[in-house]
Amino acid sequence: MPDITADDAKAIADKLTRDDPTEPGRRRFRIEVKEGRCHRIVKVWYGDRHIGQYGIQRASAYKRHNYVAEQLHLSRKQAYDLAKCPLTVDGYITILEQKREI
């Protein structure tokens, strides 16, 4: 399994911001990004429920960011798939529902 890079971590935040769920009754994700001194902090919300947060190191496009998966309640493969598009926003919501995170 390839490592999750800073670019993948950014792609996950972009996807959750950009893509709407297609199944009725599902909400959009809300992403808050705060610029820190050494990191960009990404907080992920589903409705009023805080799902998790992760930091993206500056100038580290190729450093490993594998912790992102755990922070978002995913396996590393699922996080990689979310970044690279095989896993949809609806699929991610389903995973969160199965894990009783939402």
C-alpha cells in the first residue's frame, strides 16, 4: 500500500469540501483549515459532529502522512482511495455510519 502524502491529505480535504453526497438525507462535510506555523490544520465536520482533524506539514509533499487515515476513522487503503477517487463521499459516510462515528 502506498503511503499517504501531503498531496493526498490535501486531496482528501478538497474532495470532502467539493463533493456533495448523492444519497438523500445525507449532509455535506464541512472543512475548517487553519494555518499554523509549521502545519496546516484540517478539521473535518459532518453536520455538527466533529469527525477528526489532521495536520499537513508545510513543504513536505513527499513525507508520509499515514496518520491521516486514523484521524478520519479509515484504514490506510480507504484513506488512499478517498484521496485518489475510488472511495466516494457517500462511501466514506457509510464507513463512518458502520463505525458509529455518525
